[in-house]
Amino acid sequence: MMNWRRGRGSFSSWLLVVVLLALREIQTGNHTLQIHFDCELDGNIQLSSLIKYGLDGEDLIQIDKLEGHWVVLNPSAHSFKLILENAFSTEMRKLYNQKYCVGAMQKILQNSSMKENLPPEVYVSRRDFPNGTISFSCTATGFYPRSILLHWKKGIEGAIWGKESSSGTLPNSDDTFYLRISLEIPPGDTGTGYACVVDHSQLETPAVYPVPEKPPQWNFWPVALSILLAAILTISCFVVFTKWMKRKSGRTSQAQPEVPFPSSVTSVTHLQ
């Protein structure tokens, strides 16, 4: 069986022969012959292919995908059809369909940066500053293709007052893309009702991501005072308990009676 590289060489030789024969059919002047190849694959399975010839920008003849015979698109291509229908041209065309088309497409796909279409992952954050300014951030990442639209809206009317900024669409290390937009609203605006709207080809409809509400604030001093009182109470209890233990230990040692020597020992001493 002929391998792909050898088949590619034979196919190129056939193209050269076809071009030379086609040029012989052209009477005078300078002309441009175009050859268009189209191949559709599903994995290693060839679904369809198309070969079309043109002259000076006008279609001449093409192969019928279903019937497998040549269809004349221009009356001047009838003589050209006889060339393409001979046994050698038919064999080379089959070789193209079976070998060159599949091999070339697989090689192109292996060396290309084609990516699966991916929807964006979206993260929305909020930051409240001491001076009353509020900053929102909306980040979309991991999406492909590159085209995407991010914008802010507030409530139903969608009117936005504030300072907007954008990082621009930038590439990730995995050939996907990310985009971050920010909004800074002035003091006096509570920051409620804001949302980030994301529109991408992999989303059926634009997605709306509400901005988080302001986190509840807690007063530091009551909590700190409670902790301090608890610590003082614990230390006081420990001191009282220690003094009580020492006092109890002293009373126990004072109440202990003296132990007399046994009478037998005294008697032995007198005998000596």
C-alpha cells in the first residue's frame, strides 16, 4: 500500500500534469489557473471532499460530492473535463481522497492551535474603602474564542455613574483568554443593585452576575472588651483558687497530732 508521503509526491506530479494540460487548452494571453481542495473529516473518517478548478477567478469545473463525476460550470471547460476523466486523473483523484486529504488534514490539526470553544468563568468582587468609595471588579477567564463583551449595569435602567477601567482581552497560558473590568463609584452610593453582564458566543444569552452586598460590619470595641473581661475573670478565679488551696494546706499541717514512741522501745532502753 502506498504511504502518505509517496502518495503526496504522486499527487503533486498529477497536479503538475493537469496544469500543463490545462495551459495547453488556453489559446493566448496570460491566465491564472486556480485549484481548490476541500476536505471534511470526523476523526480519521473522511466525510466529504471537493475539488474545483477555476480560471482567472471564474469557476470552470468541480467534482460532484455524491455522484463522483465532474460537473462543468463554464462552457469553456468541456475539453478540460476530458482530461480530468481519463484513467490517470481518476486514479490520482482517488488517491487524494484516500491518502492526501486525511494525512494533510491530520498534520495541520496536530500543528495548529485550534481550541475547543469554551464559555467564560466569571468572578465578581467588591471592596469598600474608608473614605466611602466602592470598587467593583468583574473578571472573565478561560474563554475561547477571543471575542467577548463585559459591561456594568444598575437596576432596571442600567445607568452607571463612576470611573470604569478595563484590562483589555489578554491571553492565558492555555491559549484561552481573560478580561477584567472595574468600576469605582463615588461616596454616597451604597453600591446596591449593581451587576456585571457577560456576553460570549458560548453563552445562549448574556449572563448577569450581581455584585456582592456590603458585608455586615461589627464593632471592634465591644468584642475586645468582652474578651478582656473574660480574661480578667479567668485570672481572678485562678488566683482565688490558688489562695484557697494554700490556706487549706496550712490548716491540715497544724491539726496533725504528735505520734508517741512505742512502750516496748522504752523498756528496752532501761534494760541496757
